[in-house]
Amino acid sequence: MTETSKFDYPFAMEHVCSLSLHTTHRIVTGDTPEGIRFTGFIGEGKFSGPRLRGRILAGGADWALLRKDGVLVADVKLHLETDDSAIIQLFYSGLVDMGVDGYNQVQAGSPPKGVFHPRTSIRMLTGAATYQDLNRSQFIGVGQLDYRAGAPSISYDVYRITVPTGER
């Protein structure tokens, strides 16, 4: 039996952009009481979509935590530069299931293998007049973290959660 929503709030998702990025290097804090903590520094990347297009500026980072249950907790902050030169700060947190043995593999010195699928909650901030609506929006990201080539490549589809016009 499937239970339906008790409140049935109307919403939709609007594709905003797709982005791809990579890490240039990382610093491993080590095996802490919370899990393995490391920081992955983000190099340049790109993004494009129906409304946003441009490049990801180098200098962002993911302050990640690999929990003992194999779940990676992402905490990312980076900057986008649009084709019309607006700067947008994008930050997100989310989860990546690296498998029940993910923690033990990394602790043993074995890099992750395969493709994983991050799910994230995203916000954007900007001072650019053209993009002020981004400051008032909530986004989600669904992506791919691909270790098949060794160093991870990361890609996301970013969606804005919308409600009917006139509702807040």
C-alpha cells in the first residue's frame, strides 16, 4: 500500500543548469571520531543550461566527511562566473552512498572504485541584478561522482524547486 501526501503541496522542478568539475588535490585530516575527514579543492569547471551558462572558478572546496557507515557527507562552496560576467556563490551539502564497505576501503588505503550518485541541497547567492531571483530560490542537485579514471570527475543536474505563481 502506498500512502499519499497528507497535504499535497503543489511544486515543480525546473532544470537550471548542468555542471561538471574536478578536484585538483586534497588534504586528508585523517580518521577522526566522526569518520575520515578530507578537503578536496576544486579546479575550474563549466556549467550550462536554459538560464545559466559559464565557468566554475578554481578555488572552491568540498569539506567532506566519510562516515563509518560508508556515507560521504559533502559540504561544498564554490563560485560560478556566468557568460555575462556575474559572480554567483553556489554552496551545497548532501550525501553520497559509497557502499557499506566504503569507509573500510578508504581506511585501508584503497581509493573508491566505480560510480556513485550524490543527492544535494543547493543554494545560490549573488549581487548581480540579473540573477536576484536565485537568492530567493532553493535548488536540488542529482549527480554522478565517477572514480573509474582514478581521480574523481563530478557532474550534477541542478533543479530549482518552484511553487505556483503568487505563493511563497
